[in-house]
Amino acid sequence: MTPDNHQLELLQLLIARLERLSADSTWSHRASGLRGNMLRVLEEIASGQPVTEVRLTLLFDAGFEILRKAALEIPDLEMAMKKG
């Protein structure tokens, strides 16, 4: 299967967002490994190799899950200001 433009754009966006996770995040190491897998998929697509829908879905799901969990680590500024 060849991914459509929307899927390619989403994959590139996830790669960029995962790369921006703080090194202090407990999720940055997992994000790094996942980014490597996503980049490998982009290379496979560029070389004309087929990529299964299941593989793409797993990568998308894992990417969004890591971003969601990393976002939960971000302190709530309003709560911090009220305490200070």
C-alpha cells in the first residue's frame, strides 16, 4: 500500500513533534525510538516499498500516545501561579 498525502503529512508532523519533546521528559527516549521507526517508513515509501496500513496505524497510535503522555507531564501554569 502507498500512503496518501494526508498520511505522509501526518507522519512528518508526528516526527517533528516527537523530536521537540524535552530531553527531561520521561517519554523522550521512547519518542526517539519511535521517530527512528517513522523515518525508516518514510525511507521505505520513498524507495517504492509497500507499507501496510496496520504498520502506519500502529505508528500513528504510538506517536499520539507518547505525545499525550508527555503533555500530561507539563505543569499547569495557572495552578503553579496560584500556589506561588
